[in-house]
Amino acid sequence: MIVDLTDTTASQIDNALLEARHRLGAVAAGIVCTLVLVVDERTAYDAMRAANVVARAHPSRVLAIIPRSGSKGSGFKGSRGPARLDAEVRIGDEMGLAETVLMRLYGPLSAHPDSVVLPLLLPDAPVIAWWPGGGPERPADDPVGRLASRRVTDAAASSRPLTVLAHRAATYCPGDTDLAWSRITRWRTLVAATLDQPYDPIIGGEVSAVRSSPSAELLAAWLSWRLGVEIERKASRGPGITALRLDTEGGPISITRPEGRHGTLSRPGMPDRPVALRQRETPDILSEELRRLDPDEVYAETLRHVRAPEQEPAG
């Protein structure tokens, strides 16, 4: 069911959700969280599609905000013209238990999205804020970010990913996370499993990836912190992270993934072994974030070991 509301209010949107559930015989009891998206017209379609896929595994109330001010980041600087709220409510059909509301905020209202979001939050359900286009300078101080227990950004979506990642490290607050971190979960899991077996002392290492990969920087920082050795960064043509090498006194341990799909694990004195390292799509990565709602202490500590970037050209 789709309900279009023009020049509406948060109260009327809530009533539309209640009426739609009543007509469909649906209940909100199965919804586990509220996912708030802050997008622009350019990123709205892909972000909504990803959120809808995630909502099938994690039934959610999805609130998508499009501030029509034309500013960067969250876009909460307001704009000229009268305040107005237009909304599109979707429930049922392919949505399953999820509820989706796409809202466009005009005029001064675009500077106060929290006033629209707050009445639509489900009681006693955690709130996750997601900025698919990058994110504000300090998510915890953002109007929407203050409502959320988890704040998900994406440094890779910005024009200067490494600069943004360094800024995330400087402004981190518990509950912050970034999809650049989630993208290396399989790399970290594979490294941990590999080092559960006996190995010679590690004396150094290297991570190869495209030059402005925040995920590669996080992987190198995590390895350097956990292993207590210097991990260098090497530029490659990608896609994404293409190789990881740990130098031991008995020879290198390496994981290579030159084409972004299949990987190979090599260890001294042992035959090479194929490993699954396919680059994951956004819904899969976002779904991982929704499975963990407490602060990620490992991510926080890894950020402390991220190196300050050199002069980074805009992408």
C-alpha cells in the first residue's frame, strides 16, 4: 500500500501508518528498530532499496529524510521559502513487516529534521541513523544523530575518504561506526582464523588497495594495533583491497584477491588455499551493522591507530 501526503505533518504521517496497518491487518509488534536515512535526491533510490532489503531480515520502520536545502552532509542548514513536509508512506506487499516513509523537508523545516523524526520513532525500539552519502562532520552532534544509539556513516562515499576517516577518528563518540569498517569484517575474520594456528613471529606487513581506500587504512591500523608491528600501505589498481601480507621470520603469510571476488591464502610450507572474499553489497554490510547495537570498542581502538593522511586530492 502506498499513501502520498502533501504539505503534511508528522502526526498525519503516523495516522497514515496506523490506518494502513489496520487495513492490511498488520501489526508493529514484529518491528525491531527504527532506521533513519538522511539522503539527497541522487542517493535516495539506492539507499531506500538497500534499506528495504535489510528490513526483510530486520523488520524496521524506515524513515528516509531528504532535506531540500542543497547543502552538503546532512543538509540541515535550512532554505528559503515556506516550511513544508511531503511524504510517501509504504507498507505491506514486498515490504513484509517493514514500514517505509520517504519525507522531503522544505524551507526552515529542513534545518530541524529531528522535529519530524521524533514523533515517528517506535517506543522502546533502538534507533539507527545512516548517512549513505558520507555523513555530517560530527554524527553524534547532528540533529538526527542525537536521536540514535548507532550512527552509521560511509567515508568511502566522500570526495576525500582518507581525510574524512581521520576526522572520524578525531571526533569519535561511542555508537559511531562506518561502513568502511564493516567491509573488512571477512578480512579480519580470515586473519584471526589463520593466526589461530601456529606461526613464526611476525616482523612486519603490508596492505595493498586502491590509494584512497578507508577500509584498507582501517585494516592496516587494526593489524598494526593487534600485532604490534608496522603495517605499510601499498597502492594497487583495486578493486578495493587486493592483498594483505604478514612477514614472519619463516616467510610471508599472504591473502590475495586481485579481482574482488575469490581470494587465495598462502602460508610458508603449506599449499595455497582458496578462500571466499567476494566484495559485499551495501544491504549485506548494513545488515551486519543492525545485528550489533552496542558501541564497537574494537572499531574505536582501531581509529586511534589510523595514520593522518598525506595531501589527498578530491575524488
